Amino acid sequence: MIIFDLICADGAHRFEGWFGSSQDYAEQQERGLLDCPVCGSKNIAKAAMAPNVGRKGNQEPSAAKPEDNRSGTQASKPVANTVAVPAEYKEMIGKLVKAQEKLLANSEWVGDKFAARARDIHYGDAEEKPIHGTASKEDVADLAEEGIAALPLPIPMLPPESKN
């Protein structure tokens, strides 16, 4: 798999294209199968990749030197996929994380055996204690039908075996 930075010459929209090989890219380009996901233009070319670009990607196009624009297309503007999060939300999430950590500190990780362990505890076949792990939607629905409480964690977490 190879990833190319692509740009449409009509609107100067930059985007990624994933191809099996350089040959796949060339064939799709030749057959007119590539189009801009923003404006639909078929006038697509490979954009200069990071190792060949002299300016930083977060600079305004006016800061770019003319020699940095070798493709002859209009320079693209910096784009971000981040959203400004209000301070109150950050504080609230932080409190949720701490509360969940405190809750899980006294709970046993059972991994993908959560449904079976919850049943064992519910029916008295295992010691009653807090557990956490993973379960499919179907498993959780089956537990609910049996009257066994199981709730999703508010904050996603990494299983202990996945941590460094």
C-alpha cells in the first residue's frame, strides 16, 4: 500500500490517495478514475510530498516562496481537524477520567470473559466483586435479559495487556 498526497488543480484541494502501487495510481489517473472529494474535479495530480517541500505545512500560502510551488497550481491553505474544546468540558472530562480510574482501581480486569464472569457472580458461582472487561452488544443485551447489570465505561480505556 502506498499513500500519495494529491491535489486538484481546479480548487487546490489537497487530499490523500491510497493505492496498491505507483502503477495503480498511474492506471487510475489514466482511466480518469481519480476525482477531488471536495469539488469533484478530475484534474488531479500528485502534490509535493513532505520530504520535497521547503516550507512548513502550517504556514499561510503567502509565506511560501515561489520556488516551493513547482507544480504550477495555487498553494493550498493549512487545514486542521481539531475542534476547540471549552475549558469547562476539559475539566468535566478530567473529572470523569479520575472518577473512572478510582472506580476501576477496585475492580478486576476480566477481558473478553466479562459476560461469563458476570453470570458466575450473579448466579453465585464466583465471589461477588466488581469486574470490568469487554463484551459485545449481544452479550450485554443477553445479560440485561437475565437481570444482570452491565454498563459501558464513560471513557474508553486500553486493556492492561495493551499498555507499555
